[in-house]
Amino acid sequence: MSAQDKDKLLAEAVRLRVDGRPEQARERLLALTSAFPEAADVAYQTAWVHDVLGLETEAVPYYERGLQLPGLTREERRGALLGLGSTYRVLGRYGQAVETLRRGVSEFPEDGALRSFLAMALYNVNEHQEAMEILLRLVATTSTDPYVARYRPAIEHYAADLDESM
């Protein structure tokens, strides 16, 4: 099977997932994974479809492989870091979730979803102060709510230390 065939079959499998037919997508992706075990994009899409199906434990090795291999696009890498970190969290592997999501935030600091999932993982490891700081800064900087905008300086101030009084 050629690289062109791989790309065509991968696109078809992604379409199946997007169109709400994840079981069919999974079958195709597992076949592609066997044929192209060193293809990071195939590993990533295989992980994603397992997550969609609620098969988080099965998704982990595909995410890990996709991130270890060269070849993911910037968007795929962002998605793989978020997917793996979130999946670790769902599985109760909180330390690995924090580590993975911190790496994601470090690589993609503008990504509010990565920061949100990091805050959730930090909550799970009882790092409540840092979790709240991340979320408050995210709300302050991204909200279109006019009342949040009005109080943005105060929200940002307290994000650094919720125990401080003004």
C-alpha cells in the first residue's frame, strides 16, 4: 500500500468518524495502523476514534505513539496532547494528565482548551490554587461578557492570590 493510498484511506476513516460512524472508522483505522505502524497521523486518528467510542484505555497507546513519532502537523500535535491529557484524567492517571497538559500548554500557550483541561487535572491532584488561577485568567482574558470585562483588572489581580484582600 502506498503513502497516497494511506492518505486516502485515512481521510475516509476520518470522514466516517465525523459523520457519526465511529465503529466503521475504527475498523479502517486499525487496519491502517497494522499497515502503517510508524505513521503518526494514523496513530493519532486511531486514538481519537477510540476516545469517541469511550475506549479510553485503548486510546492511550495510540496517542503516545502518535506523539513519539515524527510527522504530526501542529494542529494534530495540539489535539494529541489534549486528547492524551484528557484521557489520562478520565482514567484517573492524574499525574500523567498534569504532565501531558503542562507540555501542551507550554507548546500552545494560546490554547484555552488545553489550559482548561490542565486546570481540571490540577484540581484532581489538589492543586486548587493553581487551577483557579488558570481558570480566572482564562475567563478574564477571553470572556465577551461586559460585566467580566468591567472587572477584568480585579479578576486578574485575585487570580494570583485568592486569599488576598484588596
